[in-house]
Amino acid sequence: MNLDEKTQTELEAAAFRRLLSHLRGRTDVQNIDLMNLAGFCRNCLSNWMKDAADERGLTLTRDDAREHVYGMPYDEWKTKHQREASAEQVAAFQNTPAGEAKHG
């Protein structure tokens, strides 16, 4: 299927919005779970969004990007939804490429 650039961008944006909506509804899924299974988390998405803004010379703070991804200020999300990672989750993370890079 050949899509023009505008249509492709619109479809990608719609998919991203749906992903954000899905993640906002799945507050039971912790970021460490996402990292362990998929190698990215909500914070990664917000960092990628900020990177895209930076590449275009746009001002987007880290906090603003996180609020966009989480649907609320990050500190509020952490208070409402973030749980302490279990020893098993931390051990699994340390055995991922991301965990090895940070902890290796």
C-alpha cells in the first residue's frame, strides 16, 4: 500500500493517540513491566516526543511531554498509580539490554 506522506503521518498520529489512550487506561501496567517486556515505557514515549520537538526547534519541556503521555502531571500519576517494583521486576529489568546499560 502506498500512502502519501500526509496520510501516513495522520495514520501514525492516530495510532500514537490510541496507544496513549490505551496506556492511560492500563494504569495497572507499570513502566518496569513495559520495559521488561517491550524495551520501552511511558517515559520513553515522552522522551521521544521531546526529542522530536527539539529536532524541530520547538520548546517542549520534559514535564510537558510527560503530562501529554500520562494524561496528567507525572507526579500525580506516580502518586495515584506507581507501585514499588518487586525484586523480581528489578532483576528481570537488569537482564534486559536497557537494564544492563544502566546497571552493567
